[in-house]
Amino acid sequence: MLSGECLHNIDTKGRMMVPAKFRGDLGEKFVITKGLDNCLFVFDIPTWNELEARINQLPFAASRDIKRLLIGSKEEVEVDKQGRVLIPANLREFASLEKDIVSVGLGTRAEIWSRTKWVEVNNKFTSNPEVVAEQMEELGI
């Protein structure tokens, strides 16, 4: 299960080091696609295949936007011998990935953020803990 937060860099060629603690769960090949809030979603191949099959079963009107976002921007990447993957330019641009990035494990997927955007998103929920507290209460935590 993917979990934790890793701060790292993307090089000038658009390559990022895959966090060692994510490699076992993601495998040597995995999927990167556009996500919500201008981050990238990362899925292992079996999880992606299951998600894509579920999306493809949705009625056209209910699925056209999610197909465009997730399936339309899907890139299968492969880890090189140095433990890096190349993030395609269109995905780097979408997520505003330049030098400093953050990878966050969220169970069945990971997210890749520009460090600036990640700090902004974190500040949103840490400055308003009532929202998180309500969700925790609903879960019985």
C-alpha cells in the first residue's frame, strides 16, 4: 500500500527518482496521468486496468470528462536502471513540475505535486481542521 510523503527533485530532462518505498508497490512499469487539483495521479498497472475498465462501463454522458482527464492523458512509464522515470512534458506542464516536487502515497494511488502547490494544498486543510475532524468523526476515528 502506497503511503507517506517524499520530497525530491525533477531533473532538467524531466526525470524524477521514484521513491524507494513506492517502487515495490508500483513495479517497474506504472501509469501516470492528470489528476485533480493540478497534481498527477500514479497507479500500478493492475489498479489502473481495473479503474479504466470501471470508467469504460459508465454511460457516455457520465464518463466523457473523466475519460478525457484520466484516460486521455495516461502515460505508461518504466523505471530506468537508476530508479528514475521520465514524466512527459505535457504532464509536467499540467502539474507545474519544475525542480522541487513531492510524491504522496495515498493507498491505491500516489500523487505527484509541485512542492509549492503541495504546501498550498496542505495549508488549506491544516488551517481548517474542522473539515478533517468531521470526516474523521464520520469514519469513527
